[in-house]
Amino acid sequence: MIKEIKFTDKALKQINVLLSKKDKGSFFRIAIKGGGCSGFQYEFTFDKEKSKDDLNFENILIDKTSADLLKGSEVDYVSELIGDQFKITNPQTKSSCGCGVSFSL
């Protein structure tokens, strides 16, 4: 179970819409990967299998390391001038790049 990470209704609805277009049994995966101009970036992908260190909330998977870095975060789905996207408000980030895609911890 994923604790200490909040998903807005908009985010959950969009995840379900996206998963409805995938093969039955697919999961929506959220991960933090190294990269971007500030050091880390969020990655949103689909997966057919759970790993042994994955935390699971409904049809959402987050690996344990990423979940630790996401504690206290809120996952939302927003419409902005640059387009529709998932937006994570993470209280653990120290700074982020100008476009908001990458961040530092």
C-alpha cells in the first residue's frame, strides 16, 4: 500500500482513462530517475508486472526508493498552457528547473 502520497481525483481519473486503453492487467508506474537539468525527474510509464519491491495502490505501482522520495507528495493532473500533464507537488524538493520537469533533492 502506498502511504503518505496523495492522489487527487483528477489524477486517479486520468490514470484510469489511460489504463483503459492498455491491455488488461496493466499498471501505471511512477518512478524517480536521475536526469534532467536539476538532477532528478519523474517518470510515468505502464508496466505489466509488479517487482518485489513495488508498493501498490489500486492500479498504481511505485518502487520503494521512489516512494521514499515521494513521501508527503500530491499527484495531480492539470491543464496548463504547455498542455495537460501529471504534476507532482513534492515537499522534499529543494529546487526545480524552469520548465518544472526536473528537480533536486
